[in-house]
Amino acid sequence: MWRIWKLYDPLRAMAIQGIFLFGLAAMIHLILLSTVRFNWLDGLSQTQYKAKTGTGSATPPAAPAVK
């Protein structure tokens, strides 16, 4: 392993890795923000989303009557 670090500068390698990971995280967040379902800033609430798409129940089921 030490031979690899003789070829590459560790500080530069870690800096490039950090920049790459930050860019990857930013890209994933921007992709999620561009969808209706996963936009947590300006998107629909879960109830509104379920009512709009017809998936699931928009309202919770009623409690059974107690006799």
C-alpha cells in the first residue's frame, strides 16, 4: 500500500476525493429536488401527493365502531 502513496500525493488524492463526493451528493440532491415526490422544499405534502397520484389512501382508515 505504501508504494501507491509514493505515486500519488495523499493530500491531493483526498482533496480530489472530497470534491468528487461533494459533487456527487449535490447531483443526487438536485435530481431528487426535480421530482414531485421527493421535493422537500416546494413539493406536495404526502397526503396531497397520494390524492393526486391515486396511490395509497389519502385519508387514514376509520376506526372500527365500539359496541
